[in-house]
Amino acid sequence: MEILSAIITFDLNKAEGKLYPKISNELEKIGIKKYFISNICETQLPNNTYFYKGEHQNLEALKIYLRTKLSEIFKKYNIGAKYCLFIAKP
């Protein structure tokens, strides 16, 4: 297991504004945060951009985990989305 990080950014397709806070809350529940926290400061990320840091077996495992979770959240709210994941070792 190793500590890995990801930046996630997305656009919801034809979504009402009230869905964005609901999606944000769902992401927060699984550890995907709106703030990037370093040993120097805490930084709020741009709209619809989130940060994740956690232990996973490898980069591919983290990619699969995040894609699955994002798909589940978007499906729960019956909304389409485009998203981009940037995954790295910190």
C-alpha cells in the first residue's frame, strides 16, 4: 500500500445549480475534499475541482476506485458528467 493523491475536476451535463452542493457532499463523504491541505497552508480549489489523498495498492487501483465512486454518485442523482482525474504519488 502507498499514499497516493488525485485532483478531480468535473462538469455536470444540464444540471440544476442545486445539484452541485449535493454532489460536493457526496464527494466529502468518501474523502474527496474541496480544500488542498499541505504542511504550509489550506487552499480552496476552483469550482468543481477536488482533492483526494489515501492509501491504495497502486495508481491503477486508485483510478478504478475513484472512477467507480464518481460513477455511483452521478448515477445516484441521475446526471451525466464529464470529469478528469489527475493521479500521482505525492
